[in-house]
Amino acid sequence: MDSGEFPVKFECNNYDIKQFLRDHPGGVNTLEKYKGKSVVQAMKLFGHSNSAYHMLSDFKLGNELKDSNLTGSVSENGRIITKEESERDADEIAFLEELEGRLNWSKPLLKQLGAIAPHYEKWVNSAVYRKCQLFSSPILESMTYTPWYLVPMFWIPIIIYLGVSQYFEYVACGDTCTEDSLSILQYLQHMLIGALIWTALEYSLHRWVFHFDPGSSLTMMKFHFLIHGIHHKVPFDGLRQVFPPVPAFILASIIYVPVQLLLPYPLIKFNGGVIGYLIYDMIHYYVHHGSPRDGTYLYAMKRYHSNHHFVNHDKAYGITSKIWDHVFRTFVHVKKLGFSLRW
């Protein structure tokens, strides 16, 4: 048996899931014993969704989509599906296949969405493990890729500049201090308030902006797919999981307007919010591609975010915390396991 392959069988077909091992929602350790064997009973036993059966076709031997990422390595690690389903719905899976067949995945998808428009929500929430191109223009397409490290490279200098300049204006101001001057503790409190405001904004953006209902409008479907739908359709693409710095900066500038009008010390609070955002984006990337250990906070958030992607698309919106999910009653309980997952 070729060590460079990981063959499995499903009914009468053969699949090579080597490239998916560390992206497997249940971790590497739950797959190791099935090399060269049938996974029919295992998939049923562990409650795989219809989307999982649908995605399995991407690894079928002879499938031209098997080498499946336009941007290089899809990811190094995976997620965990957290809700059992008693059995697969063959008709539903066949329909998902039929939907995918309406699209030419070797060409830009954005202008093809009309072919699946009546079933957009079902289609976009059925993940696949394959390449995805949005635009025919190489320049536009390149702007849709964002390596994770560009985010801290862009925002950390801004955070440092705002932090230092505001500190010297309000805390270490010396003879120029006014009645608006702050103690170090007060300064930190304002930054903390900004970070807390971000947590509410994080939830709000994810729930009501990224998951807005595009209705029957093809234009709105395209807009939704651009800002977030693509992340649910191809959630294993590591170059489309953090917010590109330029549009993020534009959005931050817009958000700063009401902050400046309504809150005292707006730049200090804004800086706290930017720190909160940076932590959010890094955690989001990590819960998709990291290998947290069982018992840690990030292990729990990795499983929680997986629930959002693969089970409850309309719940579990929190990325850095579950606080606002509790407040707005979109919290979900993740199934407890009798073993630790390893990615």
C-alpha cells in the first residue's frame, strides 16, 4: 500500500482521503484505523451530516477535483462535527450533487450563482473540499486571498501608534495635562471598554451582516457569497479565513464615526476595539487550523465553531467567546466525547 495515500471504501467506490486527514472534523486519530477499510458503518455511527457524504465525492478516485485547491494547501488541521444524525438522506445527497453539477468549478463561480439561486442557502451551507475561483481577473482574484500573517503585520503598528500617542496625550502628558487627563488604570479601563464593545460587534457582524438572508435577489446572493458565503462553502481554504486588511480598515473607519460622536476618549476605546478584532481574527484562523489540546479554552471554541459550520448555521455565532450567544439565545451545547480529539 502506497504510504502516500490513505484509501478508504464507501459502498462500491474507492476514495483517497490523504489530503483531508488533518482537516477531518473528527481529528486524525479517529480515522487511522480505517485505512484501506470501509467507512460506511463509521460514518453512520458517528453521525455524519448529509454535507459530509456529499463532500466525500471530492475524494473519489478518478475525480478530477481531487487535487482541490486553487491557492495551495487548503489547511493543516480540521474541525469536529458535534451533532449526530441518525442516517443519511440519499435523496438530499443526490440533490446536492445535482446542484454542484450545475456549476463549472474550473471557472469563476460568482457569475454562475444564478444556476443554483433558488437553492442558494442549501448549497452554500453544504461544504466541499475543492478549488474555488471567484473572478476571471487575476488581479481581482488575488485580492480575495489573505495569508493570516498579513493581518497582525498591518494592525499591530496601528495599535502601537494609537496606544503610545494616546498614552502620552492623556497619561504621560506632564505640564500639558488638562482636566481630561487619565491615570494609567483609567486609560486601561477605556481600552478594556473598547475591547468589550468589540465582542458585541463581533457577534452582531457575524449574525446580522455575514449571515443576512439574501432572499431571491441574485445580486444580494453574490454579495453574501463574497463577504461570508464562500467561507461556508469552502471552509478549508486557509487563505480565505481572515479579513483582508484594506476592507477591514475601511470598515473600521466607518465604525469609528459613531464611536467618536458618542463616547469619551474615542481613540483609546477604538484602539481597544482594534486589539479585540485582531485577537478575534487570529482565534478564528486558529480554530480552523490549529491543534489545541483537550481541556483548553481554544479546544472548546474549536468544537463550538465547528458546530456553527457543520450543524447549526443559524446559531453559535461567537468566535472568541459564547457570551453573546447566551444573551441572544443562539448558544448550542456541544456533545461531550469520551476521548480527546487530535489534529
